[in-house]
Amino acid sequence: MNYLIGVDIGTTSTKSIAFDLQGNILARRNIGYALISSEPSYSEQDPEEIFKAVVDSIRDVALETGRKGYDLSGIAFSSAMHSVIAVDKHGKPLTNSIIWADTRSRNYAADLKSSGLGHEIYMKTGTPIHPMSPLCKIAWMRDNLAEIYSKAYKFISIKEYVLYKLFGEYVIDYSIASATGLFDIYNLEWDRKALDFAGIDAIKLSRPVDTMHKMLGLRDDYREYMGIAADIPFIVGASDGCLANLGTNAIRPGEAAVTIGTSGAIRVISDKPLNDEEERIFSYILTEDRFVLGGPVNNGGIVLRWFRDNFGDMEALQGKESNEDPYDLLIDKAEKISAGSDGLIFLPYLLGERAPHWDANSKGVYFGINIKHSKAHFLRALLEGVIYGIYDVGRALVETTGDIHRIYATGGFVRSELWVQILADIFNKEVAIAESFESSCLGAAVLGMKSLNMIDSIDEVEKLVPVSKIFYPDGANHQMYSKLFKIYERLYGKLKDEFLNVEDL
């Protein structure tokens, strides 16, 4: 029996998952790594640590499936977007991988966003102007890391770094390229005006290729280490966000995918890019005739982790004694609070915010606190606030692309039925959960199947993703949330300038 490995190079870990041709999981391996924050606005990772997680996870999965008698047909990649690494002419990193959450270039982004050039670049590249993008990060390096900038042979993403180490070639798929702020999504080439802003030529970037591009000629030492045959093709794949839509089967008009992992996003698929004159949403490439439109939020599961780490000592101790997950214990308490948290509202901007405001200076806020609010209220308001942020993006998306009638949910948050029900209630839409929620890995495997002519179209993903459960909205809860969301929306507008004042302290 044949199988493919989908590899998702994520923010907190790399997952390698083996899928058979019916979409069943045969084996999986998840290897985590650290976040490096030497300054408040810095978010980096060690590219070598991530590379090791990639090869180790592939090795472990290939070994397990090989023992079961399966035959490996190919390996396909998903990856987090917006990372950038400066490398020298030998491919050695001159910097860590500067990831999407890094906001050190926020002044560059603010200046560009307020200019006509910024709007022009957005309309060509589909990437909103924000410090997440390599466009702004490279400009910051030019002025603040001059020695490294001058020595840099290439500026590459973490996926490009992995592929270079494995094959000795610098390539970037159209999907990751379309999230750099440097790539013309209409002509599939590096954009001259964006390059000029960053102060580089196209030679400093990798060669753009289709997301189904195959790579052969894996270096012998890595081939032997991973235990795979010399002729196994590697498919470069796409970004994690685009592949999450594919892997959840959210590929038809009116269907959206909502992903909440460390961060979050809502996305739909279109046959053409549809940029927003207000610059609220992105247009990224899945394939040459499929575009993923939507917006990311910085504050997803990481906000719940913040709450657990800072206010969950009791649940951590209880979980250790009873062998229960502290997250489950916290969610159980939140479930006892009624929808709307008795008027407590949370703006979840602990890491600033991307869509729809693209405001790196925004801050988290609890509003409406009164004497009856307990720890459980604060937790439920946190869960609701994260979904308000997603809903805020969803409204901008509907204005650009049309109505959404069904949501496919994916990411770690689907483990919480309460959180998924809050999503259904706030949007007032049915929410479907796929039987397997490893959507980015499965999406990568589906692209691999199409690249290797094992399926005729990526639309065949529908056969591979059975729905395990559907959540239906509660009308009364939706009415409550609609009233509270209007306050949530006004709060951001009233506090926007104050966030900047706090930033300057």
C-alpha cells in the first residue's frame, strides 16, 4: 500500500503525518521547539533546531510505516508564513528565523502603510502591510543590522532553509512567496517596487516555483538518516493557512475554514485574488488557479496558554494529582458561565493584532469587570474574545467575497466543544469538524497526490475528509453576542490611540 507524508513546519512544532490514499493516518510524529524572545518585540527560532525536528519526524514516521509494509510515494510540505532568515553564501544562517509574531519593524510598516506606495504594494502582492511580512523585516535589517544585511547572500523562509539543506537549491513556492509582501501574485514574479522598498534585488531571494513542484536528488547523508529511498520525490507544497482550507475540504464558494492554533485565521477559496481597498484581508496562492482569501489574528490558543501559565496554578496542581489536562479543567469552569460572561468583554490583543486592524501596537483589555465576576468569567470572556477577533475578520471577508454559509473548524481549539460552540453562536453558522483535524498536513499530502498524478484534482479531498460532528448555532446566544460584539468593536476604536501611548512608555 502506498502512502505520503505531509510535513507541517509550524510555530511551536513540526508534525510529520503519514496518510494512505484514502486519507487515513498511518503514523505521526510531533516535535516541539523553543521560541526566542531576547527583546519584547522579538520573536525568533533556531533554524537548526527546526531542521532537526523536520528530519527526525520524517525519519520516525518512515520507520514506523516501513515496519508495517507500506510504500512511501512522496513527501509534501506545509509551513508557517512570514519567517525570514539571512544566510551567507554557504547557506549558513546569519540570523535566527524571525517569525510572524515579531514586531520589531512596526515603525517601517506604519510609515509604509500610511503612504500611497504601501497601498500600491498591497494591491499587487495581496499581503497587508504589517511587521509580520519579510518586506518590512528586511527593510529593518538594512538599517539596524547593517553588517549582517551586507553579508547576506539570500533572505529565505524556514521552509526554504529546510529544502536548501536537503537539496542544495533555493526555491520558494508561490504560496509562501505570496505571503512575503514582495511577490506579484498576478504575474508570479518578485515585485520591483516592493524590492526597492526592502533595498534588495530579486537575486537575493529564491526562485519561485509552483506549489506542486517536485524536488529530487536528496543528499545522501539525509536520505540515509531518514531511511528513505533515493528516488522519493519531495513536493514543496504551500503555506499552512492555504493548506488548512484544502485539508478541511473548505474549497467551495460560501465555505470558510477557521483555524485556531497558536494564532488563528478565517479563510475562503476563490478562483482569483480579490484584494480589499481597505487592506483588511490577504490574497495568498494555493495553486495557480486557486487563491485563499482571509485574515489572520495573532491571538489564538496562545492567549489561553497565557491564562493557564499565569492564573492556572490550581488547575495545574489538580491535573497532576488526578492525571487530567489543566486545559480541560479550566474549560470545565468556563462552561459553567452563561454566554456573554455576564457582560465581561475581552479584547485579546496580547501580541498586537493583524487582521482586520493590522495594528502591532494594540493591547489586551478586560472591560466591564464587576464584583460578581469570577476567574471562570474571565476565562469564558477570553474564549469569546478570541472568536470576536475572528468574527471581526469574517465580516470584512464577507464584504469582499460574499456570504459564508458553513464553517469548517480546524486546529487545536476543536478539542474544546465549548470553544467550537462559541464560534457557531457568534457567527450564527453551522460549524463542521472533520474526522481528522490535522488539516495542514493532509492538505500537503493532497497537493502531493495531485503532483504525483495519484488523483485528478485537489477537489477529490472531499472523499478524504468525513465530517465527524456538526455544531449548530443557538439563536438566543447569537443575539447576546451580537450586542456585546458592537461594544467590542467600539472599544478598539476608542482605545486605539491609547495603545500607542502605552507603547511609548
